[in-house]
Amino acid sequence: MTSDHDTLWRRCAYLGRVLLPLLDQEPWRQDRRQERLHLWGIDVAVGERLMEVFAALAAHAVAVDTSLSAAEFETLRLSAVADAATGKQDFELLAGLPETFADDRDEIAVKVLRLHAYRGGQTSLQLLRLGTEVRRTLTVLAARESVPSPTCGDIFRKAHKANLPQ
């Protein structure tokens, strides 16, 4: 039986996975993001994967802080997730994660982020830059919505319309 906390993490991870494909509906955005990652010395594939997990961590931190259940996750405002991406400390983003992850890729990416957070120096700067990219992504996607305070549910509906994998 899957706990609500594990289900909540899976919803957060899904949010992280669909953000970049939705953003990249304007192809020039992908080119610019990849150019920035390259300039920062971050491998594009690694950077984009870390952005996915960073977004999931930010969403998870806000959901846990506000005591949202997995069923209520869709009501979480994108602006709150964007604020967490740049406003929360590394340890706040990493707190309260599940003991195990259903997806090994999530577990590995979280461990990489954890190592970056504890290493400090240049890797901390890279985390700051990735957080800024996540915030930019969420802000752009929120601006595309016709509702005043877009939520994670709005993003999930867009992902469903775009036939992005669950």
C-alpha cells in the first residue's frame, strides 16, 4: 500500500518532469536554457534533470509546509512553488522527503542535489542558478495561463492535453 506521503512525492516529481516539455513548446526557450547551462559549466542533460528534481523538491517543501495531502496537491499555486525554488534554503528543500523513491532516477538526482548542497562553493552557485531557472520556468508557465493564480492542477491539465507521459 502506498502512503499519502509517497503519493505526494510522485505528484511533485511528475510536476518537475512536465515543466520543461511544456516550456519548450516555444523552441527558442530550450535553446536559451541550454545555452545558459553550457555557459555555467553544467552538462545540459544533467542540468535539466536536476531542474526537474529541484522543481519537485520546491513543490514538495511547500506542500509539506502547508500540510497538503496528495489529493490536495493540484490546488498548490505555481507562485508558491516558484517562491520556494529561490527562497528556501537547501536543507529546507531536502527535509521531509520519502525514505525510498519509486523511481531510482529521482533517488539518484536527489542524492546529487544533496551532495551539491553540502559541498558548497561553486556547486552551491550552480544550485542557485538551477533554482533561478526553475523559478523562470514556473513564472513563464503561470503567465501562459488564463486564470489569475495558476495551480499545479492547471499544469497537469496542460501536460495531459500535450500527451506527456504520466
